[in-house]
Amino acid sequence: MNSQDDSRRSDIGWRCAADVMRREVVCVREADTIDEVERVIADAGVSGVPVLDAEDRVVGVVSVSDLVRRRADHDDETIMPLDSVDDDGNDIAIEGGRPAGSALCACDVMTPGAETVAPDANLREVARRMVDSGIHRVLVVKDDRLEGIISTFDILRALAE
């Protein structure tokens, strides 16, 4: 490889999302309890995970910050979802038919939606988008299916190669 090839390899402008994405992505389901989500994140040593619905579509992201913020705001382990009480203070069932007062799940604390990019997205543009949006990860999606994930650390690693 000549020096021009070397400089192209380290310049993220020549690369696409698929070149640096991690294909094995730790995910949770929207019905997983917060305790399960915390365990998955801690065991995987990641700062956030995509949340998938029953059809394996990405519906959001749960980050460590989401979990810590929710726990800090509430004392009780079984925290009532925000929409579990009607205007008169009566318990109501929430989405998915879960009874009010049941343990919170990923769908209750996730950030809905997610920043996504296509596998062929230019890596420089992906990096710029992450910086401009103040996010630490983007999901790589093709045909509504999760293909991989790119974190700011993955971009740093690409720059160092």
C-alpha cells in the first residue's frame, strides 16, 4: 500500500458506516423491565442500547443517563409510569395492557426513535451529525432492520487506524 492509500484509510471521509459499525449489537425489548435493561447494559459494558419491538424494529434507545435520571427522580423500585393515573387519580392500564403500578419497562424510560443512518452513509457525515446532535451513538439500519451501531469510540478507532 502506498502513502496515498494509507492517508485515505485514516481519513474517515473515504469510509462508510458499514466499514466501522459493530455488527453484534446488544439490544433490549420494549417490554423488558428496567432491572433487566440495567443488567444488560452493565454486563455488556455499554452506555446505551437500542430498544426493539416485537417485529425487531428499532423503537428507541435507552442510555445509562435515562436510567440514572429515572432512578434519581423516584425512590420506589416499582415506579408508576407517567401515564398510569387518570385525571381523578385512578390507576389505569397503560399501553400493552400492563396494569398501572407494574414495574417500569424499557418503553417507559427510552428516548423514542433513534438517530439512524444507512450502511452506505459517509462516515465523516455520520461523525458531524453525532457532534452536531450531541449524541454518542447512531444505529445503522437497512430496510427497517438493525444492521449495526456506531459509537463515538468507533469513530475514534477509525481515525486511529
